[in-house]
Amino acid sequence: MSVVLGAIVPHPPIIIPEVGGRELAKVAATREAMQELARRVKEAGPEAIVIISPHTAFFQDVVTLAVQPRLQGSFASFGVPEVSYTADNDLDLVREIMAACRELEVPAVELTESIKMRFGLREGLDHGVLVPLYYFQEEGIVAPLVVVGVALLPPRVLYNFGRALALASSRQGKRVVVVASSDLSHRLTPDAPAGYDEMGRVFDAKITEAVGKWDVEKIMAIDPELAERAGECGWRPIIMMSGSLDGFAVESQVLSYEGPFGVGYMVAALTPGEYLDGKGRAAKQGEYARGESEYVKLARASLESYVREGKRLAVPQPLPPGMERRAGAFVSIKKHGRLRGCIGTVEPAQENLAAEIIANAISAGVHDPRFHPVQAHELSQLTYSVDVLTPAEPVTGIEELDPYRYGVIVKSGRRTGLLLPNLEGVTTAEEQIEIASQKAGIRPGEPVELYRFEVERYY
């Protein structure tokens, strides 16, 4: 056997009666959906339940698996220590998952006592595990657990963790339920706990629609900046769970969605059906799982060809739509969420945009002076974005700039500095100008010319 059911659940302690009290009426739809999901889990007859939580031990570059023989926790931090749980840890399945992760090159680590002590990690199960566990045990489900912690790895690596989980389950011959513990946006309303952002509702709409249609490509293609603005904690667990269903026809049902208290709560059940031989992520060489644009696919192929074979990729023929034009372009590369290289051209230097992307992807990966050249073993850990620039136009003052909409070019004599728009941590035009000036070696107070441009950003 293998994965017999996938699930997406929220984890607000307020849906626990002992915690929620009078507030329970506001989450009635979520509670009813959780009870229905628990019934489906029981019907699936799990021999192990894997819960992927964003609130357990969290590292940027490695997925964690708990290895304590007995897993226990309570709602003491929410005022009800008497609501507590203890469950067996399925250590055989944990070891099999670790072995499969090594095969699929997914960074994973066993969360030993020494690691917890070293990093000051708290003991006990977190609420991302305890909330679904409450409903499962209320339904009379008794099964060993596997508790998984999320990492800030590229989406396709997280997806491969799910594939490793499914492989391990199959090798163990166990019926396994995989649960993505996932609150959606925490910024739906002005009184939301993380503040308000209009992109919160956009994110939740995209996720609920993609899950309802079981469009994994759209889940994978969520803009990381959109996820950041939404203040979510569920996107990555959902991706990881999705990988465990790779290659199967999936019957998806969103049992409920509501957003009380400014936080999005979705409950969904994913039932695997027929195995679609040759139509999973691995068979499609990662394109399905990545959900990458044609621009990013070309940048990735360019750098991988150059690093692995020392060859410059030929311009594809016929040219993909939109790449026959000439335009400046920047290729940005990240590894585990951190910049690994970024180089581009303000004005076109090649005969078409495809050639521009091919050249700049190599430059970003190999010739960015801030970093060592990318090595072959890193390629599977990289994510890319491509910015296509509009022609720059002069501005007469800082009031014509907008760091979220426009990039900026600062010129003084022969020195030129550029900064792309909508960058993390850059919130004012003054900051844009300061950073662009520093990059060009332009000192404060020197006379400068300012230009602005817009970009089409592709992931």
C-alpha cells in the first residue's frame, strides 16, 4: 500500500471546544468540515498518519522528522493543559522516509535531542499537529504518527519530499494518510492578527481554486512574493503533501473555507485513484511540479547546460511566444531563499529576448562577482526569476518613483547603478536611490540623473 488519503487542515486552537468556548460559533463551518474529514480518515484505515506542520522545528534548508519514540503535547500554552495527547512515533517509516530523501536528493534530518538542545527548540507537539490530532482522536482513530517540519526549500524540492514519503510508504507496505497542516492568509481583514494586505484574499482565492480543481501546477506556481504578502503558513505544507500524490488521479473536495478573525481556514480531502503511468512529476521531468514560466524554464536550461556540459544553449526554434522581441532582462537565482546570483542588461544586447535570457542566466550563475560560480551539485536547489525591462525614462524628482512599481537607474558621469522594483526590504524611493548609488560607487551629495523603468516578472 501507499498514501491512501491526503488532507489539508487549518490549525487554529480556537476550533478546539475547550479553547474556543463562546467563539466556536464563528468557526462552525470549519469544525463541521474537520469532523467530516476525521470520518474519512477513519474510513481510509491508516496504519500511520504523517502530519506536516509549519510550527514544528523549522530550518531554512532542511526538512525535519521527529525521532522521539513517544510523541506528546498539550494545549497548555492556550490555557487548557488537561487537553493532552501521546502517540507512538512510527520510527520504521521515519527511517524509510530518510532513505528515500537521500535517493531523491531532498535535504532532511532526524530531529534528535542533541539538535533540539543545540538550537534551543521546544519540547512537545505544536498546535499544527495537536489541532488535527484532536479531531482524529475524537473520531476514535488510533495510529502511530510521523511529524514533519517545513523548510524554505524550493517548491520542487518540497514536492520531492512528498514523493519520498510516498515511496517510503510503499516500501513499508503501509496505508498512510498525509496531512498538510495549513492556515492560509493571516491578513484578510484590517483587524487580522498580522495586519491587513489586499493580497491576502487573492492568495486564498488562488489556493482554494487550485486545490478544488487539483491543479498542482497552479499551486506550485504561486508567486512567492504573493505568499509573503498574504502572511500564510500553509503553502509549503500543501506542496509537500501534493508530492505524496504524484502520478495519481486525485478526487479533490474542499469541505469548507472561511476567514473569521482575519485568517483563512480551508479543509480539503484528496483521495488518490487510478495511477496515471507516465503523467506524474518525475515522468514530466519536473515541469508539472515546478509550474515555471517559459522564461524561467529557458533560464534554468541555459545555466544547467553550461554548468554540466560547458555548452551554451542554442536559441529555441521556433521562438517561444513573446521572446522574438528585443529587451533588456535580468535573471535572478536563489538557493534556499537566498540570493545566489543576479545579472542582467538594461538595454538589449542580443538579437532577441530568448538569447538575452540564455546569456544572462549564465552570467548570473557563473560570473556574478559577489558569489562563487554555481556548481553542478547545486542545480537542483536553485529557483529562478526573470525580469524583462521596459525602456527607461527620465524623471525629474523622487516623487515620480515608486519602489513597488518602478525600478530605478542612478547615473553620475560614467557611473550607473540599477535596482529592480518590488524587492524585499526596500519600501521607499529614498532607499532605492541609496542602494543603486552604492552599487555604482556614487557618493551622497553628488549630482545624479534619475531614470525609472517597469518590469514584467516571471517565475
